Amino acid sequence: MTTGQKALIVWGGWLGHEPEQVAAIFRDVLEEEGFAVEVSDTLQAFSDAEKLKGLDLIVPVWTMGQIEQELARNVSMAVQSGVGIAGCHGGMCDAFRTNVDWQFMTGGQWVAHPGNDGVEYTVQIRQGSGPILEGLSDFTVKSEQYYLHVDPAVEVLATTRFPVAPGPHSLNKPVDMPVVWTKRWGVGRVYYCSLGHKVDIVDMPQVKLMMKRGFLWAAEGKRLALEAANHSADSKAAGYTGMADSQH
């Protein structure tokens, strides 16, 4: 099966998240859906702005790295033009801690995982939130439980309740932290799932299905954006590039 859709997976950064192995799983998922997939282990894969705009999907699998502002801008502009971006765990929302433009685009930034790895918690599906998680039920996972600073504009599809493990946050009222969300960046679609600390979590049937559907949803935005552009001269993204002082 070939869809003609093109995806770029870029992996690297902190190796504790097993990015190469996670990238391999994502490649298999996308190729099974008919994507032509390129996999790279360097951020220079983001250096060709026009090539990025020709993709349907970008999948970052990169944790705790540093990115040149030009490369981050290239990704941002590609997504604004309609290219989807989708990822999980620290591979997307703890990718570049010092780059606020990346965080604005992706919709959140990791700040803590109280109890570290091995915390048992429930992922609560927001029923009726949309087709991405349709048919899935709440499930339990034993892993890191991500506490994130989250863009209030995101559409939340699943949550987890804090606190589970004790910490300085424990005396606050219980909160439902987003686990899965979507948002728009220009006319592009953004998908994120906070699960995926290790390959065994990414390979869970529920998580793999979440990621597959998220990839397909994000990539479909490219076709819809092109169709909209063909019908409206005013449909192009505004071309946001960040505040002048955002990276000083």
C-alpha cells in the first residue's frame, strides 16, 4: 500500500529514552500505513526548509537537546504551512528546553515526573473527544507520569490524575494533567502523547494505536490545507517566527 505521503523521523538527544528503537517502531507504523519514511539521527535534517514543506509529517524523537534557531524556525514554518507534527514523551515536549518557539508550537513542556520511573497510574480517555481515541478505554501504565506546563489552547483527549507519587505538589488540589492533546499551528496539525519513556511503553497496544492514529490525523492536515489553499487566497498561515527576544 502506498499513499504518496512522506514522513521524516528525526531521533537523538538523551539516549535514556531509547530514541533509535522508538524511531524504528514509528517507522514500521508509518510504513505499514503506506508512508515513504526518511529516518535521520541529526538535527541538520531540518536544514532544508523547502524539503520540510514538501512533507506530510514530521516526527521528532529527540530529548534534552539544543537546536539552532534557524532549524526550529524551518520546522515551525513547515507546520504553519500544513505539514503535521506528532510525537511522544520527552521526544517532542522535552526536546529543546531553551527554545520557547518549539514549546509554543508543540503545546507543552515537561517539568517533572514525581516518583520517577515505575509509578503506576491511570490514563483516562475523554470519551467523545474525537476519532483519534475512539473505542479506547481507560488503562493503567507503570512508567513515568509526566507533569507538564501546557498551552491552554490545546484540545485534551486523555488525562492522568495528580498527585500519585508524593512531592512538593502534593498539598495542592488534585489536578487532571493532559496526557494526549492536539492543537493547530498555522494550518498544520500538532499531536502529542506524553507516554513513551521506554520502548516497552511505546510498544503497548494502546500506546501504539494512539500514536498511529495521531500520525494519520496530523498528516491528513496537509491535504486539507492544500485543498483550502486552492479555494482561498487568504488561507495561508501568517508566518509567525517568535518574539524578537524569545531566544536571547
